[in-house]
Amino acid sequence: MSNLDSVVIVGGGLAGLAAAAGLAGRGLHVELVHPGHRRRGIGRRLLAALIRRAEAQGFRQMIAVIGDSGNAASIALHERLGFAHAGTLRSVGFKFGRWLDLVFLQRFL
């Protein structure tokens, strides 16, 4: 298993972070951007860096699991960087008093 990590600091504070773990040629990843720093391109830079590192390490593909089908910004970000919809599991997670879908996106490297 390999780990890929990135952190973005803005004005001395954590603006975003990204991490990926690889297993059997696939990379699963997460990127988180602080609410006060959203819509500034930080998520795009973090995800692009993870893609470059996954390619350099010989990964075959990356899988994104988005924990809410209503998270249009995250879905659009992944699609802009070459991920394609691979499936949706409806109402499989319960968080903040409501049922959530899991959206799977896939990018071949």
C-alpha cells in the first residue's frame, strides 16, 4: 500500500488536505478544503497533484467515493479532471439526520 499526501496552508492556517492510498493498482483518495477557502481552486490543485503522483507511482486507476449525491461541486471537480460516473448506491449512509447516497467515480491513468 502507498500513501500520497498534500497539504495547502494559506495565511498560516490549513486550507486543504489530500491523501490517497493505493492497493492492487487502484488509488482511493480524499480531499478536504476548509469552508473558508472553498471556490479558490485549492481542491483542483490537490486532486491534480494526487493524480500526477498516482501516475508516477504506476497506479492503473483512481476511484472517488463521494458521500452525498447532492455534492455537485465535488462531482463536477472530479469530472473536470477526467473521472467518469461508475455508479451510485442510494440511501446507504445516514448522517446529519438524513440518508445519503454514495457516488462512485473512476479515472483510468
